[in-house]
Amino acid sequence: MSDMAIVGKEAPSTPQPGKKGSFLTRPIGGSKPRAAKPPSVKNSARATVLGAAPRADLLPPEITAEHKQRARQRSLWLGVVGALLIAVVGTGAAFVHNVSAAAGLAAAQDETIRLQSELAAHSQVRDIKENVATSEEAQRVGGSTDVDWKTYLTNLQATLPGGVAITSVLIETGSPIADYAQSAVPLEGARIGTLTFEATSPTLPSIPTWLNGLATLDGFVDAVPNSVAIVEDGSYTVSITMHINAEAYSGRFTPEEEAE
């Protein structure tokens, strides 16, 4: 009866000699022994790692999740604090730059005010210089057609024969704003003025001699006798028209650098 009770059951496995770690089962009925399968670890939720230190997580999953949540919150707060620090540093740098720029602008404004004050202090000198420059320019323009008539007429008288005296002179010239009208007669030279004078001679004048003398004057262009008349006392009156050019200008008001 005891033998029947173990029919179909395997006897306890014993290690096979010569094969370490191998398990054999021997059935009661005398069949061939077969190797026992080692326990499977594929379906196990937590497989044991051979050679590692034994660990066991005894905390509930809720606490573990809470710890992870707190870690994420700390990371977020660190990011916020870092962003705030960057913003504060940027704001401070911008503030320092604005303060420096404002200081530079204030210094430039102070310098401008100082220069303006100096200019105001020397404004009278500047006005005087401007007035002098304006006067010199006006004198240069106005004197561009100047003829020293006193000297010129004295030289004209000196070209006449002895005993001949100039009694009247009519002068026509251009101006700084209006040129003298030129002759329409061909081959006549350019002119800046005309002198018509009368002279008295005690003897019959030699007109060619007079004209040759006039030709020695500066600016002489040409001369034409108008008339010769005898007066009651036996003397003669001669009328001559003479034209002059720009060489008759005195140049007294021309700057030295322009004259050169």
C-alpha cells in the first residue's frame, strides 16, 4: 500500500555525480532520469542580480512619487531664481550704463555752456572783426574803380607845353556796379572812362605835340581834338577828348596778395 502511494510521483532529485549544479529526477518506474529546470526569472517582477548588494525599497509608491515631485519643484525654483538673477544683473548693468551716459551728457553740456560764455565775453571783439572785414571788403569793391584824379590830372598837365593851362575837365567813368559803355566804332580799344578837357595856350598850339605828350600817361587809349578857338586877347582855347583804360586805376584799396 505504501508502494502504491508514490506511483506517478518523482523522487527527490539528487545531484548527478560529476556535473556540478545539475539536478536529475529519477521516476519510480525505472524511466530515464531528466534534468530539472532551474527557476525562471523572466516572469519575476523583481529579478535578483547575482553579485550585487541586496537592496529593498520598503517605501510606498506614493512617497517615492512625492519625492520626485519635490525634486522637480526644486529644479523649477532654481531656474526661476537663476532667471531673476540674470534679469537683476542685466538691469543693474543697464542702469550703470545710463548713469555713465547721463554723466557724460552733463559734462558735455557744461563744456558747451562754458564755451558759450567765453564766446559771449568775446562777442564784441568778434563783432568788431566782422565789421572790419566787412568794411575792408566794401572798400575793396568800391575802390576797384578808383582813380587818383589829383595825381592823374597833375601828370596830364605836365605833358602839355609850357604856358598851356587846363581850364576845365569833364570826367565820365564806370562804377563797381556798372561797367563803362564801350565804343561801337571798330578797332577802338577798351576803356573805363573819358576825359574831356579844355586848355588855354598863349600861342597857336601844336596839336600833334599835345597828343604825343598825352600818350605817355598811364591808361592812355586815344585822344581826339574837338576844337581850337582864338579868344579876344589873342590866346587859343583847345578842347580834347581822351579815353583811358584800367591801367589808370590807382589800386590803393586792393590787398597786397591780390596786387601781387
